[in-house]
Amino acid sequence: MRRLSALAIAVLATAACDDTTTAPAVGPETTTAAASRAATGPAAAASYRVTVHNLSSGQPFTPPLAAVHRTAISLFEVGAAASVEIQEIAENGNLAPMIAFASAAKHVKDAVVTEGPTLPPLLPGESVSFDVDGRTGAKYLSVVSMLICTNDGFTGVNSMRLPRRVGETASVDAYGYDAGTEVNTEAWSDLVPPCAPLTGFDAMGAGTGMSDPTLAEDGVIRMHPGITGDADLDPTVHGWTGAVARYEVERIG
């Protein structure tokens, strides 16, 4: 079964950062058996509760796109070229190409886009939980979101192993990545329009949801260098150290 949540189209319309004009997760993975020790149920009945935590102090995320799949896949890979799907998320907050990829991928069994608890973006310090369907032998979870106050930053996890037993949980911490597709100017005019108002700044309407060919880079994904403060972004607000996201999964059925 492959599905997209009913929120997907609405999220794209309201929060896709439009201007109206295999890398493993970096960080420890842990699996902890909870009180329930029920035997693994039939593959067709497996379901999971995913919680995404925004660990940053000033980087809102686009609504997380989560995919459950049967074999290991890489939505991105450090040291490799960014796909068009990753470029569109990292530069423009555009989830549509990755939604199309997930909905068509042979081994993807469920794909969900979900909004944050207060706004469609997942704001700093917030968490959001949602359920995914792991039927037909799905074993892995991948998630990706844009770091909204960056030129081409994103965070995510590739092929996180799903817990095998009901009541069991797993967690992964993830860092910020740079898609390497756009120069990090940190200027309002080159960032998506929601960045400034979401973080308490007034950019006077500046911003864009389209890629600028004059700012193109080599397209090789790397760890994000962080916010320098050379232009409009403020490192004390938009910067971060360490992991920016935590992904937790519990098997619930």
C-alpha cells in the first residue's frame, strides 16, 4: 500500500515555502524494549508511531515527509550529488517532487506528510507525532525536511530500522546537511519567504521560492557548515550546534 496523507496537498499549498511569483543518519541509534513483549504480529498488521523533534533553537523545518519501505534506500548521500528531489526540498521547501518519487517507488509502502502542532512548519523546540503503515514487510523509515532558514539546508534520516516487536522503540539523532546546490548567501532575498516571519524578523517581503542559477554550486551533499552571520541571518537565532532533529519510532500494532 502506498498512500499520501490528506494533508499533503494542503501542506504544499500553505507551507511549501513558495514565493507566490546511502548516507546513514549521523548520530546514535538506540532500540529499547518497552514493557510489552508481544511477539511480532503479521506483516500485514504492522503499524508505527513516528515522532519528529525539532532540536534546534531557531531553525523551523518544512513538514516532515516520511516514507516506510521494504528495502533500504537512500534519499540522500553525503559526498554524492543531490537529487532533484532533495534540491527542491533544500532550496525551495518544495515537497512535490519527493512526494511523486515516494508514491511511485516500488518498495515504498506508505508515505506521509504531516504539519507541525501549531503551524504547518515544525517550529524550533516542537515535536509532531503521526502514524505510518508498515504492512507487506516494510522494514525501514526515511524522513526528510528543509531547514527553512538556510539557502539549501535540510535534515533527515535514511533507512532507519523499524522496531520488530509491539511496544519496542527506536530513535536516531540527525544533523544538518547542505545540498551543495546553492551558495550560502544567508540573504533574505535568496531565502524562502517564511524564514523571516517564522523567526521574528521583518524581511519586508523579500525572498524567493525558486532556484537561482547564478548561485548554483557543484551539487555535492555535505555536512552543513552552520550559519555564519555574514548577511541577514543571525547565528545566535538561526544557528545550531550538534543534532537538529530526533526521530523516534514505536511499533504500536
